[in-house]
Amino acid sequence: MTTSQSRPPRPGGPRIGLLGSYGGYNIGDEAILQCVLGCLRSHRPGARLIVFSRDAEHTRAHQPAADEVVDWEGVPQKQVTDVLAGLDLLVLGGGGILYDGEARRYLKLVRAAQVRGVRTFAYAVGAGPLRESDDREAVRTVLADMDEVVVRDQESRLVLEEVGVERDLVVTADPALLLPPEPFTAEMMRQEGVPANARLVGMSVREPGRAAEKLDEGDYHALLADVADFLVRRLDAHVVFMPMERHDVRHAHAVLSRMSAPDRGRILHSAYTPGQVLGLMSHLDLVVGMRLHFLIFAAVSGLPVLPLPYAGKVFDFARRLGAPALVGVAREQVGLLLAEVDRLWDEFPQRRVDLTARVQALRELAAETCARCGALLDAMDEEDAGDQDDAMGQDAEKQGTAKQEDAVDGRGPGTAGPAAGTGAAGPQGLRLLGTGSEDGAVPRHGAGQEA
């Protein structure tokens, strides 16, 4: 639904905008963008896809499926709203963008699109925490007027319901579950210093956040170093740290520096595409980590996964995956963490079939979001066709009325005006026009009008 006038039909393919945390800040967000672009292109090959990015230069360089990229931060507002006004559909998300301090910023653009008659669709968004009154109000009001709101997990639906969103909320799964892999070659492994023919454990760490809010940073890094050392000893493995965004590099170095076997750890330093990070999983034997999309990539690749939840979205994913769902980490819990790693490794051969089935179910849910967005585009096409039929009908009515007037006035094709000496034609014509209108020649709503 929209909060303003509907838009007239557009010749050619639709103009579709994508708004999210895009611009190279996080590999997971870039994976989402790639998948949403692929979805839209599959439904509308001729569409013009316009990405609203936080770093337009990065998006232009790394997202070739985008036809146009627009900066939306640090630029005049009119520059952005002019682009919004030219859209047929604005897709919000996916990913976790509805949280304190950010929700109101994204939803301000969504509202600007809505008041200009642009259709809006929330694509498997994540929500929470939402405690700030301004963000809560923006979520309540703007989501109420979206054509459809799809969230990626139950945690997000519960957050939105608590905020006071009173509308249908469809729960699917993260779009990145459908990301196609790209090769992560043996040469790339060699350049990163990762040994060939060795057992490898992937590890993803980030700032503590809510995962370890009672720990100081040093104790937090020491705890993860204990886990990494255990993996080295227990599995005779090397640990590969994969930063999913730039700030992760510092925390990976801090953990490595506290390991008793730092020579068995490697931190990947080169920049990789989301598909290459997914391809990296083919070289690993087990994954322990915090970043959601690192865990998603591992699960899709059929690896045993131990999530270290720092937020509800990771806890929810662990539950849906049937993986151990630890609630945060604490220094005194190192024994529990090590026991879970041990159990995960020993039991995985028996759990592999269950994991495969669960991942397939999640991938089907992720595909449902794409199908729903495609259904909205189909409905928009049908409405446009109806509007065009109405416009053609109005044209036909106007032509018929004109011919009726000509007949009454004594004019035929090519006649310049009323025939001389037919003074009665005027009054008779008025009577006939009035009768014709009463018989059903009342103009219908024009193109773009809502009844």
C-alpha cells in the first residue's frame, strides 16, 4: 500500500530501488545485496536496479548487477528524494537494519518513497534491539504502510510485535542462504600462509558486544584463545581467522596473540568477495564463530558449526540449525565451550543428515522471500494493465461523445462546424448529451486514481 497517489504506468521495465547497509562495510551485507539483486533480475530481467549505498564507489566496483548506484549519506536530501520519486518499487533490506539509531534513518527514506506513491517491500529484514522512542515510532508508522513486511527470523518478529507493529509479518530466512559459491583456490590459500593438506578450523570473532558484556576485552580475547588452542590440540588443526568486516581484524590479532600455539593460527588479510568466503568453506573441517553470515556459509557448506551468540539473530539461527545454542560467553564457561566443541566433532557424522535437511528448509524459506517480492511485481503489472485499460476506455468514451456531438450538431467527418440554419441542433444536442450521460457514459476513475 502507499500513503499517497498511485503512480501512472511506466513504459519499459520497472525502476526498483534497494536500500540497506550496503557499501562494503560487512561481507554478510554484501552477500545479501548480491542475492536480492539476483532475485529481482530473475523476476524482471528488464528492470533498472538502483542501489542506495553508503559507499557508492565500492558498490559500483563490486556489484555488477546494479544498473545505478546512489549515495544516500552525506549528500543533499533532495538529491536522494528525486531518485526515490522516480522509482516504482523500493526494497528495504534485507539484513539487520531495524535497530536503535539506524531504523529511523532507513525508514525516513522509506516514508519519503511512500508519500511519493512508490510501493515498498521489506525483504527479510532483521530487527532489534529497539528501545529508542524515535526508532520505535518510525518502525510502527512506516511498516504499517508497506506493501509487505518479511522478516528473517522469529526474533525479529517478536521485537516488532513488542514495538507495537500491528500487521501481518511473514517469517522466512536470511537471503544469503542462496548465495552461489566462488572458488577459493589453493593459490589463494598459499598466499595467505594456510598450510595445504592440514585439518583446518575456521574462526570468526568480533567485538564482545552483548556476547560478553560482563567480561573486559582482555578476558574475552583470552577465552577465545583458549578455545582456539583446544582446537589445535584436540584436532591437530590449524585455525584460520576470517574477518567479516574491518574491525574484526584487530580482535583476531588479539586472540592470536594470546594463544599458546600462535604458529598454528592464520588471519586472512586480503579482501574477498562473499562468494569467495563461501568457497573458502570447502577447505575447512569445522567452524566456530560469532558472525552470522560466516556461520550461514559454513552451514550451507555442510560443516559442523558451533555458534557463539552475541545477538538474538545468531541464537535464532543456531536454534533453527539444531546447533548448540550457547547464551553468551563468560570466562568461567571455558570448560562448557570446550565440551561443546568436543561433542560437536564427535557427533557430527550422525547429525550430518539432519543438518542437511534443516539447511535445505532454510534455503526454501529464503527463496520464498524472493517469490513474494516477485508476486508484488506481478500485482503491480496487473494494476498497470488495468489502469491502461481504463485510460483506453476513457479515450473511447471521449471519441464516442465527440461523434455524438458532431451528429447532433450536423457535423460529419471533415465538417468545420454546425450546419447553417440548424438553430434547433444546439438545444437538441444538450438534451441528447444529458441522456447519454445518464445511460452510463459517466467517465470512470482515470489512470492512477484510487476508488
